[in-house]
Amino acid sequence: VDENLIIVGAPAANADRGTVFVYRINPGGHDGGTQFTLGNADARFGSLVAIEGIYAVVAAPGESSSYVCEYTAISNTWPCTALPNQPAGIPRDVQIEEGRILVGATGPNNTGLVHVYEQINNVWTHNATLTSGHLQANEFFGASISASKSRVAIGAPGRNQPLTNAGA
């Protein structure tokens, strides 16, 4: 949800290809919504979604990919492009906040990591990869992400001990 927009992923639609719906809320309810699909069979496009203004972030775990989609008012469409430099790993969570995209992914041995993208000169660019040297296999760092302005909270549900002094 972002102000008057709601994004809904339907990853099992179209024989697991997936579909995303974006609805604009108005005083009388909502519009009929805009629907878009991308990816191949079993992509599960829309498994993870986030929206901020004219940008939506959508993951397709079946393709180990995440996309940024930009609303085009003239055609009322959301054309999508794959985020650049996506290292191997299945997306686990996506967020967009203050013009920054965060994608949590499985990483090597399911330790987990978070990719950070920023828009530079109207191009989404991979800016950083967040991880911790303290992680072990199956800790899934980045399985949940919450962002607010310049702060980020990252979950690691497989971790059974706190990470101390792990902030940056």
C-alpha cells in the first residue's frame, strides 16, 4: 500500500506464471485496477510485491528474478524491467522506500543477503549487498525487510542467536 495505491500479487494465476494487480483507491471505492504479467511458466511473478508512487517492485522466485515496474499514465500500463546485476539467489522479500529498492535473497547456503538498488540518472543501479560475516547456513538473512527513510530492519528467521554489533 502506498497512499492511494494497493498492489496485489497473484503468483498462482496463469498456471503459476503469475499476475500483479494495482488498484487506485478513491472516495467511492477503487478503480477497476491495472493488471500485468511477466515471466515464463512457473515464474510465480507477483509472489513478492512492493509499491511507492509510480514504481512497483515485483519478484518472480521461479526465475530467481526481481523487476522494477514504472507506471506510464498515458497508456495506463506498468512496463517492467529486470533489476540489474542480480546474483544467484531466490528472492525472499522486496521493499521500496525513499527511492531505494531492497531485495532479500537466499544467497550461498541459504545464509541470505540483501541487494540494494538506487536510481541514478533515471537508471536503477545495484548499489550494495548487505550481509553479515556472522551468518551460517540456513539462517535466511533478508527473508523479511522493513525500511523507513534511512533505516532498514532485516530478519534472519533461521538465526537462533542475536547478531551483536552487526549494524552499519
